[in-house]
Amino acid sequence: MKEGLATDGAEPLLVANSISRRFISGGRRVTALDDVSITLSAGETLGLLGPSGSGKSTLARVITRLIEPDAGEVSFAGQDWLGLKGSALRRQRRLMQMVFQDPLGAFNPRASVLSAITDPLRIHRLAPRGQWRMRANALLDRVQLPASLLDRGIGEISGGQRQRVALARALACEPRLIVLDEAVSALDVSIRGQILDLLVELQRQDGLAYLFVSHDLAVVKAVAHRVAIMDAGRIVETGPTGRVIAQPSSPMARALIAAVPRLHQERPR
Amino acid sequence: MTALLHLTELSVTYPRQAEPALDAVSLDIAPGEKLAIIGESGSGKSTLALALAGLLPRGARLSGNITWPSLGRSARAGADFGMVFQDPGASLNPVLRIGEQVAEAAQRHLGLDWEKAGILALELLGRVRIPDPELAMRAYPHQFSGGQRQRIAIAAAIAARPRLLIADEATSALDVLVQAEIVALFRDLCAADGMALILITHDIALAASLADRIAVMHQARLVELAPALQLVETPQADYTRHLLGTHIDLTDTPRIGRTVP
């Protein structure tokens, strides 16, 4: 399996190999993931695209160990990721963080920005208590938020600010990979572009890898080096983003491209 | 041509708010016209829809005028205009069969008996392209996908053949493939029935791909109203230019380099 990977010599950060997962739904067996394999290198963004129910969120959840696959292996940061258990898993978990569409659902709604950002420092014992405030300030600065927000409630700030706080909390863990599940989909368009710029800048600084799960091809094109197109639990096409958009070979990639609303187009009347 | 709907200096202020959520908005909608109202969170676009539909919360202060010149009277919700929202689950009753829900709309607004209302409901489910309408009539909302639930909500909303359908972020929660199907359905329904459409959306490209005219809302005010192509090609308001500038399009240059660093 090691040969033939799309990397130049260096070991990829993440290799998911032949992942399968079935669910029982309404008495029927539904194959959510059917022999799915992906790789991701440090500093790289892989866009995971597909319609609802194609399996992209299930794959993200397998990789983040929120659900267990029926079959397959995942290696991450040189380790057998699915084999990690108990305290070993807890120690390593900080290396892979997740940011969701609705950050309000990911935070205790009564928490302050300070406690939301410093929870990981406490949980993973990354800094002594006396340094939390200083570290939180530095993290806010990295996501381009003013330090004055530290003592505000997580429910009192705007949706765009909250998504930056979610990123700051992820960064507090000093991760190597962030899984972004529809992380900009709920934001207003002008905010969305700013968050995408921030993601690109953080990646440039830290060599972070992103698994960017989205159904929005235009957004994926803006940030992803490569894309994997999913349809009915399988990866049906993968390649450099520009090439896949310019010359899609699978029916699903063609359908996703055709469905993007265009600003300038001949419109049916 | 007599306008279908005429708004004059429409303002709305919510209880305990100093600033209006809608500030002196005036516009006309022609019969059969597809008008998109676009803006970001808090721009007033949904308040405008709620005001039109008479669904403002208790205590909201409304001033200005809403008239329906082509009706010559005030409009009745459900009969003269229908509405669909972002979450179709919220407009469908989870314990009523689909057939009953769509038939109820026909029965109430058209005064049909149950049998005729049921026949119409079956026809409507076919028009919104629900597969196997006979079977769907006896099923419950949870047995359908989000996109199919939105089609069912649309079937109920158009049951009384309204002159206007108001769609408030009706495709925002759907994936792009389903969104494109619903947009095509709106286009077909408007063409077939001469029904007017108010499409409320944050997506300027979606608006441009469907609407005849686009109204741009910003901070409670209508900042620009123009034919869709003209608005996209030659925007006049600074805010419209800002929205167009921040739109993320497939033709944009990526924000990253093409090679893995």
C-alpha cells in the first residue's frame, strides 16, 4: 500500500486504507462507507465532496475516532490510529482536531471565550494554570480576534467570531490535522472568505493538514490542493482540485460542478 | 400592468429594539415575476418576508402599507400566497400522513370535499416530482429525505394555486444537487402557473440564476433593486459591489498555490 501514494518521498501524515462501515437503518443494511482509502500530507488540504448521504461525514467521523469502522486501517502521525486505546489515545487525540458547521453546538453555551479556548490546555495539560490567560491571548491573536473578547460569553459573540474561537481552541492543542466539517457553510458570504483566508494563513505558518468536508465545490476550490469526490459510500474520483473541476471524469463530479449556481451564465427562460 | 403586490415605506421595529429591522422599504412585484431578496444575517430580508405574510411576532411595530392591487383586497395567507421555509420539518406535522397535510391545504383554501382534495393532493405530489405519489400519500414526513420534505412543503404551499410563493432560505439547508432540483422546480411552477416568487436568500449566485429582479438589503434598508443580469454586471450600490466581491465562485483563483508545499 505504501507505494503509489501521491507524495514525494515523505510519509503521508494520514493514510486511511480500505475503510468500510455499514449501518442498520429501518431494518435495512446501509453501506455508509465501502472500501474507502485516502491519504493526506502535512501542509496539504484534501477537499472531501459529495451530496448528503454520500458518506463524507461518516468518513470524517471514522478518522476522528467518533465511530469505529467495520473494516480498514488508519495510520496517523506514524501510528496505528485505530489501535490506540485508553490513555494512549487520550494523549494522542490532541494531534487531530475537529471544527463543525455550528460552533455553538460544540461549546458549552454558558462558557466564556477564555474557558472555551483554555479547556484543551487543562485537559491535555499543555500549560500550567498561570499561563492560560497569556496563551489564550496569543491564540486569539492568531485567529485575528481582539483580546477584549476573552471574558465575553460564547453566546454573545457573532457567528464568524465563534468560528474563529473554535479554530483557536483547536490550535490550542497544537494539532497536525484539523478536520473541518462544513465549517464555513453557515457563515455569511463576506465572513466565509475571511475564515478561508485565515485557514490558508494558519496552514502556511504551521504546516497544518486539513480534511475539508463540504458540499460546496466553489469553497473547496478556494482552499483544497486535492479533492476526493464521494458518491454512495465510495470515492469515485480524486485528483488535484483544478484538474478535477476542469476535466471531471465521474458522473458525480460532473453533477456537482453543474449544480453550482453561476453569477454569469445563460439562463433558461 | 397592475402590480401584484405593492409595498410603500414598510418599516418594522421589534419589541425592545431601538433600531428598525426593516426601514422604509418600497417595492412592487408584478404578477408572475420572480424577485430575489438578498442580504446577509440581520439585513432585514426575513423580516420583510414575515411582514408580507403577516407572521411578525407579537409586539412588533409595523408602519407603511402593503397592498395587493391586482386582488383589490388584502391577501389571505395560504390562498393568495404560500410560504416555504428553510426547515421543511417545521412546516410539516410529524404525525399526519403526507396526503392529509397536502389535502388539508386544498380543502381549507379551495373548499373541496376530502375526496376531491385527496385527488388534488395526489396530483400536486406528482407535480413536485415526489416518486410514487400514491405510496407517498400514506407515508409520514420522517420517511422522506430533507429535499423530498421540502418538495412536500412546496406541494402544500401551492395547493390553493396562490398568486405568490414566498421561499425563505428554502434551499439553504439542502446539498447543491437537491438545491438545483428545487430551483428547477420553482422555475417550472412559475412558468406553468404564472405564479410569482419571492426568493429570500443569502446566495447572490442562486438569486442571479433564478430571479428576474434582485433586491439587495443591507442594515434594514433596500440599497439596490435591478434586473438580475444588470445588477450582477453593473452594480450601482457600494454594498452590492461588496457582496459580489466576496462571493466565492468556481471561476475564482484559488486562495492556495496549486502544488502541495
